[in-house]
Amino acid sequence: MSRVLIIPAAGSGSRLAAGVPKVLAPVNGRPMLDHLLRLYWPHVDRVVCVVRPGVEQEVLRLGGAAGVVLQPLVQAAPTGMLDAILIAVEQVRQVGPDWVWITWCDQVAILPETVDELGRRCAEGAEVGMVVPTVARRSPYIHFDRDSHHRIVGLRQRREGDAMPEVGESDAGLFALSRRACLELLPVFDAETGPGRTTGERNFLPFIPWLSARHPNAVVTFPCRDPREAVGINTPGELREIESWLRERREGLAPGMSA
């Protein structure tokens, strides 16, 4: 089963104040991108990293050092994650993988066991079009609404001004799309939808309820093993939290978990 990983990584990381583009910001002494490459390369055949202008050569260097087949593409302006993914879609179309995995560049705390489970779920059947690890979180930024059949029927986003529950079900910044979902259905979604009403950004996450509504059995979810997997590193506080947890995992302080 062939797989390509897309990493949208054109953000500046201004809130993190690391002094370098976000994808190159150090986490326990290693760039975010290096953490991702070493986590996912055993599972994918190629990586497409969508970056801001001027970062391509350093991204290529990191890919070479990790022994990864990596293609950097440039997003001239950070107009949203959907646009970043669509930039990569034409490159992916040339490769024609069975599955396209997507992860945000700041989601470096995903457990290897979760990545293993993602791969297993992708092989569950022909109807599966998208696999999404999720997590229950207090004061969520994202929440998936479900119907009585447990299907995802809606998406709430705090940054778009939606009313949020006290405890919600969020994504973990990691997604798997079948070839058809990525190359055929995502462009249809793109043509039918507009930017966020508050941020003005073109968001990828609304594709999940959109796909579920049109293909009720296509979206498969499973729970992450630890809520910290879903922490994206956007602030110095989040950086400290994830660095501490990664050290615990490396030093064996979290029984049953691997770094």
C-alpha cells in the first residue's frame, strides 16, 4: 500500500517567537520537521512539504539527512491549510499513491502507536475514504458534532466564532485520505466552499463533515491514546509542555508509551 505524506508548513510561527520559520523551530534541540520525518518515514514512501518562500533548501537538507524522499513546494502566502494541501495535490497526483496522509508541522507529539493504528484503519475496507484520530479535550478549539449513528455531521471552530462545548471531540492534526478522497473529492469540496467567515482562511477541516454527509461510511475515527498527542506547538507554553512529555517518553517515565 503506497502512501504520500503532506506536511503543510508555511506558517511563520510568530506566536512561538523561535526566530526561525515554524517548521524549523527546535523541539528538544531538533527542528519540528525532523521529528515528523523520523516518525512517519517508516510508514510512507514520499513526503511533500509545503513551505514559505526561502525555506526550501533547509527542508531539503533535513530530508536528506533523515534519508527521506522529500519534495518541498512553496505557498507564497499563508491563506489556509486547504490551499496548502491543494498545492501538494498535483504533485501527489503524479505519484498516484493509495493513501495520502496529512499532518500539521507542529503536531510532533503523536505516538508511534497512533501512527500504527492509522495504517491499520486505512486497510479496513474499500468504503473507507478518510481516517481521523480524535481526542476528547476541555475548552476545545475544534469540536465534531455527531448524529445518533455516531457519524460526524458538523464542525465547530472557536477561531471562527462558533459556540463551543465545555468538553469536545477534536482532531489531532493527523489525517489519512484515500486516493479518491484526495484527488477527486477534495477538489470538489474546494469548488463548493469559501473561506472562514471570521478568519478569512480556507480551512481543510470542514471537508470532514462534507465527506461524511455525501458518503456516510467513508469517515472512520479512532481515539488517540493520550490527549497531549493533539497539542499543536503554537506558543512557548505549549513548546515546554511537549518538550517535557517527549523527554518523559524518551527516558521511559511514561509506562507503555514510546517516544
